[in-house]
Amino acid sequence: MRWNGQELDAEQPDALPGLARLNNLVRSVQTPEFAGVTFHEVLAKSALNKVPGQSYVPFGWTINPYRGCTHACAYCFARPTHAYLDLDAGDDFDRQIIVKVNVSDVLRRELARPAWRHEPVALGTNTDPYQRAEGRYGLMPGIIEALAGSGTPFSVLTKGTLLRRDLPLLVAAREHVPIDLAMSIAVYDDALQHSIEPGTPTTAARLATVTAVRDAGFDCTVFLMPILPYLTDTRAHLDHALRSAAEAGATSVIHSALHLRGAVKPWFFEWLAREHPELLPKYRAMYPGSSAYAPAEYREWLAARIRPLIRAHRLERGREDPVTGGVRSAALGRGGRPAPARAPGAANVGAAAIVGAAAIGAELGEVDLGAAAPAMLF
């Protein structure tokens, strides 16, 4: 799990003051395989994050084995979460990756508590559990086994093709709990995809993963989000995207326009000024001041454009979980109550993402999740 068999270039125990302050930092390491990236191994105090919900869904649960993401997507809504760790939302988010090396052990303990009610758990709603580092640390198999073994339904949203490694394990886990899988594929132009998502697998590789998921007997939702004004919202691009998803075997699609909250906006605008300066005035007009969302009239226009294309390609409109931001769990019945799930040898026991500084701190052992703290809506 901890870079076995590989020599480490450097150890930087003082590289992350925000984590060092928590006394949970094991070590900070670099390796030639990930040039320019530093991994900060921490011992998390909790694995499950309770996300406050609204109306009929009282709350949801997420797990984030990593913080920060080498996918380096310029638009990533999770960037502001790095501020809690005294890191910036730009380059640090891409290159300073927090790894919760004990996450599966902690998760098993939390799931074994009598108070755990087996609500669905979402992975991939903040940072990607199948980013490149997962190939080295291998945290997801332990997480999958812990969730399935406890009778806890879960969903996974990812841009990572490493999901294919765990498909046999997921097939076995499906015998015990409902599992929902989704691939995030926003850009279907190779040059644009490489520019705005430089650390992600190619669109073709992710489409092939959709096919592999379907071949394993799972439904697979494609998250066509964010749709970028003036870049990926043309009829030709949307038609190509939906055709590609359908041909890969996708069963449904979820779409939304770009939103730019907090520190994400200046970082995205830096990318835009560098790559598409002619669009910068248009974007500033669409997202003025502290406005995070595209204007309502644009979103209505986009929905009217994409709706007939979804029908034409015989795709369903997928259902997003209103609390976690992931794909809605099949275990959620009416009123947001999870369907009963039977764990092996256990009795039956009768979800935009919201991630706040309190939740991040609780994972690292610093903040009590019960404490009142303003949540950050992404």
C-alpha cells in the first residue's frame, strides 16, 4: 500500500503545515513516477462523512480516500477544500495529494457500530477515488469489501479507468448490496479534453470503461458535466457526446452547465485566458462577480437543446443524488429511505455536493462533525 518496492526521492515531513498541525501526518513522499506531485500520507480518524441534506433526504454519506486530484481538471468544484489544509485551490490541489492510508480499517470500525443504519454511501463526489494514485495505494478494494461486508449500499462516480481493475470485486459485492456505477465524461474533443483535464484518461478510454461496466452486468450512468458554454454546448458536440455514450452502452446521462464557485473561478479563468482568451469577456459576463451559476436563461436554453438529443439516442435522463451530487443510489426508496440490505451473516437493516470544512476536519481527526459550521456548496 505504501509504495512497496519503490525508492522514494524525498521525504518532506514539514511540507504540509495544515496536516502537521493535526498530528496525523505519517510522511510526505515524492516519486519519479509522479513527477511534481507530493503525496502526504495521513492516518484519518474517520472515513464516513455525513453530508447535511434537504427536505425529504435528511443527509447522505460519502467517503474520500484522497484529497486533491491529479486529474487537474481546471473546472473542478472540489478545489476549495484544499484551503483547510493551508494549500491553494490551484496548483496545490493538482500536486499536493492527501492519502488516507488507513481508510479501510477505519471504515470497518465505523460500519460495525450499532448506530450505523446502512444508508447508501457515495464515492467520487469530491475527489476521484480512481485517480492515478489508486494504482499504487490500492485503497478501493478494502473500501468495497468493507461496505459490502457490512450490508451498506454504495455508488461510485469516477473519471478513472482503473475502475476496471475492481469490476470482479464489484460483481461479487453486488450479491450483497445494491451498487451504482457512473463515469464522468464531459469533453468529446481530444485537444480540448487534454487541455482542460490534463491528468485524466482519454475520452475513448473512459468510454471503453463504460462498455466494460456494462459487460460486467451493471447499469452505467454517464455524467456529461460540466457542459462548457461556447466550447462543448454546440449541437454537434452534444450530439457526438450522446451518440458516443450510447454506443458505449451507457444506460442514462446526467448533464449540467458549468458552475464556478469561490476559488474555482479565478483558476478556471486563468486557464481560459491562456487557452481561449477570446471567450474571457463572454464568461465574465455570464459569471459576474461572485455568481457561481450560469444564468437561468442559458440553463433553460441548454436543457431545450439537449433534451431531444437524449431521446434521439435512446438514453434515459439519469437521477443525481441531491445531497451528495453522485448518481442516485438504487437503494433509495421513496422519501429517501434506503432499501433493506442483508450483509453476509447479518440481519436486515432498514443521499450539487455539499462538503464543508467541518467534514474535512473530521476525517482528519480535528473537527467534530456534530459541531455547527457553515457548509460550502459546490
